[in-house]
Amino acid sequence: MGFSHLSRPGESFSAAELTPSAKAVFRSLVASGPATRPQIGEQLALSRPTMSASIGELERLGYVEKVGESQGSLGRKAALYRVGAGAGRVMAIDAGSTHVRLRVATLDHRLLHSRTYRLPASHRLMNEEISRAVAEEFAAAAGEAETGWGPLRAVGIALPSRVVADGAERAATRQDELFTHFAPPAGPELVLENNVNCAAVAERVYGVAKGRDDFAYIQIGLKLGMGLMLSGRLIRGRNGAAGEIGHLAYPFAPGHTPVAGEAETYLGTEMLMRRVRQAWPEKAGPPPEDAGALFHRAENGDAPAREHVERHAADIGALVASCVAIVDPGLVVLGGGVGTSPLILPVVRTVANALSYPVDVETSSLGPDATVLGIEKLAVDRALDVVLVQTSP
């Protein structure tokens, strides 16, 4: 359907009179991608007249469009439909500690535009530098927008911080640091979520935890974090702190006083490299410059490097075992720059299962895109509430 049939900025754009069957058809296309009327009708148990009427309703709003034909099993061709430009788009931003990743996509997750910006320095906390990068990347992406993309329905931003609603804890989360340079546009819905929670969402929809109702996603890199999915629901906690394993007090030993957040300090890549440099044998030459170089050398057979990596993997295995002892998720997905190393997985599996209850441990299949894909899914969910004129639960 041509853009002339779509809503222009400033026009009323309501789906208040959409029938339940039309809404169900639209949700099916959002979730599963292009399909024919017979395919959707069979999936939703809708009659041919109901399907015809539903597609007609959606076409009038520009919510669906015909994109071709599909050959049926009996030789007949059927029109193939997908989500139309009138349904609009979302913008998803991963405001990370080292990178800002951005995606503009349709509600059925077709990529329209993407960009990645590497921050000049790493940041353990949400701050003005990340806010400035978000503002610049948002402006650059907005400048690339085409009219045929339809209206911007929602902007989702994944933050390296806890995220809470209004309340006393909000200032402590640092989430409002996002707005020191970035001003959200008027109109589109704004969705904020913790970055590791977003990665967990993506793993359940697209990754190795696809279809699993219970699992934990543990990110290991510069920082530590855990996203928990239990009974098919993302667990956030009263203070948005569920899964904040980096905040664990450490160490527990005679003569030591546990310090809040010391687990992240000890297991983060900065402290790892400090230990590597202190213990590196002189006869082995200069130590690796950073964690990436350490893991590269270990993968290529460097004995001292491999020893440090395996020791670090054993520490991670102990951390995973602690998480398993608390929530018993059945599956743990490892992510982050360190967590996705192939050298880490076998050691973590062995140690975690030796120290706690049986658990499957897998490496994320989504890599660095996990967080931005997760916040995109959450932004689409919010956009659907707008498009179908429903209230979020």
C-alpha cells in the first residue's frame, strides 16, 4: 500500500475500532513475519470471511501491506502480507559501558538502519559521556529516517544501571544521567530497562534460551550482571536490583571485611588484568595489554595466558554456582566480552556443577547484539500498545 494511505505527522491515527480478530492478525504478523491469509487463518482458527474482513481493516490503516504471492500446496497462489509502514517503527539504543549500539526497525523487527559508536573510554557507571553519545547517535539516526518508514512509535534505551519508577531509589540508580544531554522526543513512548535484563529478553526470543521459561543470563566483562527469567517473566525486584550480582559483598575470609560491590571489582576485567600483570613471569616476555590480548594469547597456546584464563573461569564458575544455589534456573547463559570466550565455557560448566545443583551452562549465541535486540523487543511490545490502542499491563 502506498504511503499516501498512511497517517501524516500531526494527524489522528487511531485503531480504536479494530475488531479483536484484526488485532490478533496484526499480532501474528508482528510475531511471525510475512504470511498468507490461509496461513494466518489456520493459525488463529479464523474463517475465510473473518480473515478477509480483518485484513481489510488493517489495510485501511496501513498496518499491513501485500508484498507478493506464495505458492500453495494445491498449486494456488495466495497473497503474502506483512506489517505495513503505517504501523510505524521503533528505535532501540544500547547505551553501553564501551559502545552505543542503535537499531531502527519495523514492528516485525525488519532492520531499517543501524549504527555503532565506540566510546573513547570505558565507563562502569551511567554518566554524561554516555548521555552525550546517545544524544549524538539518536540525532544522526533521526537524520537518516525516510518517510516510508512510518511514524516513530517508541524509543527503547538499555542502560548500564538499575532502572526504577519514580521513588526514593531513582537518584541512586543514576538512570537520570541519561537526560543530561539526551532529550527524548515528544510523542513516541520511552522505554528504559537495565542492559543485562534486555540481553536476557533477547536470549529468550532469539538465542540459546529460546522458549525457556526459567534461565539466568550472566554478563561477564568490564562489569558483572545477571538477568533473571523465571516462569516466563523478567524479574526486576523491588529496587530494580534483582540480578545485580556485581553488588555482592566480597571476600568472605578471616581477616577480611566484605565490601559491597567487591565481587564486580574482583571479577571485572580491570582487576583481572592487574592480577595478570602482577603475576606474569619475566621469562614469558611482556604481559598482555588488555583482556582481549590475554584471551587471544590463551587461545593460541600461550601457557601463562591460558593459566590465568582458566583461573578466572574457575572464579566465574563459583559465581555461577552461587547464583544457581539461590534461584535454581536450570540454564545459565554466559554473555559479555569475557563470558562468550570459548575457553571459559567448559571450566565454568565443571565448577558450577561441582559446587551447586545441576545446571546447563551455554554461551550466548547473540554476541554483542543481545542487549540492543532485547530493548528493541521491549520497545516493540510498548509500540503495540500504542498501535492497537491498548494499555500496557
